[in-house]
Amino acid sequence: MEKKRILLVDDDELITMSLEMIISAAEEFCIVGKGKSGREAVALYDRYEPDVLLMDIRMEDMNGLEAAERILQKHPDACILFLTTFSDDEYIIKALELGVRGYLLKQDYPSLLSSLQAVINGQRVFGGEVTDKLPDLMENKSVKYDYEGAGITEKEYQVIQLVADGLSNKEISEKIFLSEGTVRNYLSAALEKLNLRDRTQLAIFYLKHC
């Protein structure tokens, strides 16, 4: 089995050592690099292009949010999972807007390995405390959007809603009686019209503007 490659970036050496021990002990993962700042994260991502970048937010030189934004501009498919001590609303909102794959608090470390696997599989992962905040954050950020004015058709809007509900293309096709290929076409069209990168950003966009 080919191991999934993890890049660790955290300015706390003890945390990095602990994470390295936990991750390296799992057969399915290996650590390809370690950094201590957002600036290092950007350089190391370019060098290794890992399966997952596991990164803190508050760091010297450049914080994790700034690093994630730079990385995603150059590598739109980058899989970034934040692991941080801080559940500040503005951090969570910015992370959602960037389209990162997950936001865990360091107290959620028992679920770290399953979270890494989940984001590799294309899922979004949020720690318990973060999940509890999401409804209020989304409500506070909600602004009605003119989907019709953006050229979104009725079927495309239906697909957007189901993507936001967390359904896969297969599940959507079964629910609205369309082929998976047709669902993919509707999804691609919606992403292009809304200038979004992937289904994660699409779901977040919908939740913010519903």
C-alpha cells in the first residue's frame, strides 16, 4: 500500500514531535517534511506537494491562513487541514472562505488519523467545537445571492443544494434521477459560473448565501 504523504507545519516543536509520532505510527501515512512558519509551509508545499498539509494558524513570519491562501492560488487542489488551539470566529470564517478541507482544534487530536483519511477522501472535517459554531457563523455571514442573474439553471441550483447537503455525485444522481455524468456536467457548469474551485467551496458559498 502506498503511504499518503503528510507535511507538518507548526511553530511548537513539542507539538510537531507528538504529531510526527502519532502519524508515523500509522501504516497508511508518512511525514515528508516539517516546517515552523507559514512562509516555510509555502516553500515546503512547492517542494513536496504532499497529500495533506497539516498546519497551525498562529505562527510567526506568516500565519497559516496567509500561507493557505498563497498555496491554494498556486495549487488549487491542495488538501489543507488546520490543527490549531484557536477557535476564533474570524479564523474559522476565513478558513471556510479559502476552501480548506478541515479545521480541527488540538484537543481533537484523538480523531486526527481518521480526519486525515477523511480529507484525503474528499470529505470536509471540523472539530466538535467548530461544528457547533458553524450554523451561527453561516447565518451571520448569509447574504442573498442572485443565482438566476449568474446564469444558474434550475437543475444546476438543485445540484448545488444537494452538494451543500453533503451528497456525492452518485447520491445526487439517484435522488434526482439523472446519470452521474449529467450531475458532473451540472456541477462543473455551476462552478464555472460562480468562479469557484471545487465542491467544498460551492457548498460553503451556498451556505453563506442561502
